[in-house]
Amino acid sequence: MLALFLACTPQPPPLVAVSAPEAWVGVLTDHVRSLPHAVPVAASAQAPESGGAAVRVLLREDASRCGECFVVNAEGEAFVIDAGAPAGAMYGLAQLMEWHGWRFSHPCDTEVPADPQLSAAAALGKEFEPEMARRGYHPHTLHPIEAMYDVWGDPDPTRATAMLDWVVRNRGNYVQWPGVDNIVEDATARERWAASTRTVIEAAHARGMKVGVGVQLFGSSNLQLAYDLLDQSGEEANDVAAMAARWRVLTEGVPWDEVSLSFGEFFSADPDLFIGRVEMAYDTLQDAAPGTAMNAVIHVGGNEDVQVEYQGQKMMYYFLATFADRPIEPFVHTVMYYNLREDAGGAYGLDSFTEHREYLETALTDGRTVTYFPESAYWVAFDDSVPIYLPLYIRSRWLDMSALRDKGLPLDRHVLFASGWEWGYWQQDAATLRMNYALPDSWEAAVQDLFTDSRTAEAVIAAVEAERPLIDDRLGPYLAGRDIAMDIGDKAGVYSQPRRTTPAEVAAFPAEERAAFRATVVGGLRTMADALEQASDLPGTDRWTAEVRDGLDVTTARARYIAALYDAVLDQAEGADPGANLAEADAWLAAGGAIIESRHAHLHDPLGERLTTDNLNPTLYDYGYLANAHTQCFWMRERGEVRKLLLGESYADPGCTL
């Protein structure tokens, strides 16, 4: 538990002391409790006495400012933050601390300066005002990630509130997470979950935040034990009763601000039935919890199964939600590190997300309320569970926002879909939340804002540039892993991850295609690895630099490993001995394993063991999201596949799923 972790950790003398209006003292005291050092907060209209604190702060309420607006000024040896409400005061306090060397990186791990000094770049006197009204964060708790345990699987309001504080310090004001269906039948689990969730929502409201929960409409498309409204759809009256019962379980005594309605993946339904049940979901929600807002996720999908005809138009099934005659806000979703402008690599069977971009642009042009809902990690066999380090996400998230702004259509609402924080994935989450508040002129500036060490920031920027071919040259699926479920889906023509050419297919290529594959794919992976290796030549041993270095090194090993396996396949197809490249692959497998072992011994989360091991939890997966990374399951699966193809060796396919 975070409370126990903090209580058992020796705390240094206060580095920051705060005076605040009496009405703000309670929430501010609760807010700073999640920091790794004491920050006394007193009710006073005067700046606090020094008491050894390096940073003394007076917070003042200024009703002329918006609730999320603030300005910081120096008055003598203290600082004054004028804000419109506690939220703005918290943002201002975070900003001032950042100017003194703090970084609010991981929810369980704050970078604290040894000697706080005001940066020469501090913008004292600048008026800060958010560019977006909704700046949201969605930890996808259908996945066995940190937040799933904290808000659902092993509810802990102290840790969950620490996540809220991290979102606030990075200038966010909205959180939502999907519900899991274990609370439907298990009354004990529900009581514990409800008590914890009430505490967390109350803490969020005190911080000026709103909180949402995700549900799925149809059980028939529920692939991940999500909380759904209809196990089976039938007669209208029966469906109304079923929805009412599910809403009662989810909302009685739990004051959600919003519900996010989703529709699964790879499935569709009759358009009129679908729209009618979406409207029914809204109406029955209003009966159960009047005034609760609703949004609907507009997922992606190019497979024929999710294409429908409605009102003379062919569209993705998910867009049917926009035809419901209810005030339901579209959440326009995209996946992985792909963006609205560039190639989508075949993700979910799509070469681009043009349909989603055009819908967003039209809605913004018409002044309709709409939220953009992209990802910062995909988890399942794609990124942090491999593991590979992909700050490339930061560039894509910035590109989406800046391209719309450049067209005169700035986003006003943005929620980031996240799947884990370790291996540097907190970086894209923190950067995106901060870009929602104030979008910089470049993605590089967003990266630089994350680190106090400029050399570490430059290494991350170099990594992003090195990884551009994952999108530009469609090399992404080669660094990603594959599990057995994806292989089965491919055979059925149902795609999620972008598809890569298999070793067996490469072996069957004619000579000209083999040469092209070796030059573009294998050569591209090796060139990327060279650039990542150069970027990882970083001085310093602090935990933030070490994490970046480990991420660069494991991704280098991964790229060289895959390149060596494919080179071995190409060698044998050309009549050469594949032995040298198979030996190289094994060397990079071992190198990757050593990096993983070291990184997993230094996770940010004090409860990190449950992320890397098998364990019971209410999701579909009986292991933490880093378990396959820990065992290198995807690497081993590829090794067995290639050695069976080339050497006839038998191997037991680990599957790497469920």
C-alpha cells in the first residue's frame, strides 16, 4: 500500500511550505500527502515562515480568474500564487515546484531536487489558462495494469488518489476507467469496490476533477470481462429491466459524473437495434442516476464484419452511436502510436484513420462537442509487454493536436487511453496531459519538459527520430510481438495489430523479393538499432536516466534479435548456413533478458512484483501486464518458430496469451 510505503520511508525535512485560504487547506493537505516528502499547509493570509523550507508559497483566491487559471509571482523571499479555485492553486504549486527542479513523473515516484533552485526559465508573472476544457486520462483497467489493481482488483483509495494527484500535477481534470464484471455476482467484492470508489470520487471532486466509468453495451461483443449492460439482447421490456439492474449495481451509492459506453471489437449488430439499445442505455442510466453524462467510444476497424450500411452510407459499426437521439458525446478513438495524419500500418485492417479524422474535423467545424481518445500504449503483445520503449507515441499525440490547431480546429476535449506506466510509458502520459493544458510549438519541447537533465531529453528525442520508420516504413509489427490469438485472428481475416510477413513466407519468396526484404525490413531494423544504440550512450546513473537507457538498450536488442532471425531465414533460403545469424539472435535474446531482469528489479511501483508475475485478478488475464516481458515470451515464441522452420527443432508454443 502506498500509505505504508510512505510511512516506512524516512522523509527529509520539508522542502516546501504552503499557506492557503482556510477553505482550501483540507484538500491541499490531502493533495500533497502523496509526495515523498512533507509539505506543511497552514491556513494563513501570510507567506509561511522559512522553517528550513527552500520554497515558501502563499496561495490566494482570486475570483476574477477561472478555476484552473493561475499566476505565480515572487514577493520577497516567498512566492505568491493567485488562482481562481483549488485546482488552479494545485496547478500553480506544481508549476512552481517544477521551476525548482521537481518532476511529477510516475504516480509512485517523484523526482525531487537535492537543492531546489529557481530556474532561469521560470515564467513569473505569466498568466496560465488551459487551452482545453477536458484534459482526461483513461487507465484501461480491463488490462492487468497498475491502476486496475488500485481501483478495481485490489481497491486501495490511497494509491488511487495518488494517481489522481499525479494527473492534477500534470494539469489534467478528468479520469475514467472501464468497469469489470466481477462485482455483478460477488457482493463482497462489490461492497469493497464501492466504498473505495466513493472515497476516490470524493477526492477527485475536491480537486476539481470529474470521474467516469466504462461499460460495454452487449455481452456478445465482450471479450475482456468488461462490465456490460446486456448479456443477451431480446425483447425491449426485458432489456430495459436488465439494464436497470446493471445500472443499480454500478451506480447505487457511487456518484459517477459520466459513463463511457463501448461496443467491443470485431463485432457488429443490426443498425436499428444498435441505435435503439444505445438510446435505451442512456434513458435507463438517467432513471438510475439522473444527470449522469454519457459518452460513446467510436472505435476503429477495417474488417468487413464491422462495416454496416445505414441511411445510404457505409460506415464502421461504431459510428452508429452518433445517430442516437440523445446527448451522447462521441469519443473518437485511435490505436497504438499511429496518428490521424500518417500511415496506420494496417492496424485493425486500416491503412489510415481518415474516417475518424474527417469526423473529428467536421464535428469541430460544426461546433459539436467531441472528445479525441487516442492511446499511449497498446499493451497486448505490442509495446510495454514485449518490452519495447516507444516515446514515438509523444510525437503522434502532439502531431494530432497541432495539426488540428493549424487547421483552425483546436481540440477542446482530449482523453488519453493508457495501459501501464513502467518502461518509460509514464512519459507519454505525462507529456500528453501537459500538452492538453498548453500545447507547445514542437513535440521536442514536450519531451524536454519531462526531464531536468537535458542530455536525457535529447536521448529521448533521438529515439523518437530513430523510431519514425516504425510508422513511415511499416516496421512496427517486426518490433512488436505476436500471441497465438492474433495468429488465429489473421487466419480468419480479423486483424488487430498490423501484420508482419512471417518467416515461412519470407523463406518462400523469390530471390528478388528476398533481396528487397533484406534491404528494407532487415536493413531498416539494423539501422534503427544503430541509432538507438548511439542515443543510449548516456552519462549519469539517476533512476530516470537509467530507465531511458534501459528502454533504448532493450529496444536495440529487440531490433537486432528480429533482424538476426530474419537474416537466418534469408541465408538458408539462399543456400547459406544460418548458424551465425541464429547465434547472433541468441546473443541478443540473452542481452535483452539481462536488461529486463535489471529493469524489473528497479520498477517505480513498490508493488511492482504483481506486474511481472502470474496472479489472480478480475480481468481476463491471470498475470500482470509485464509478465510476458519478464519471461521474454514473445521472443521465445519467435525463436522456436524460426528454429523449427530452419532446423526442424520441435518446440512447445507458449502462446503468450491467457
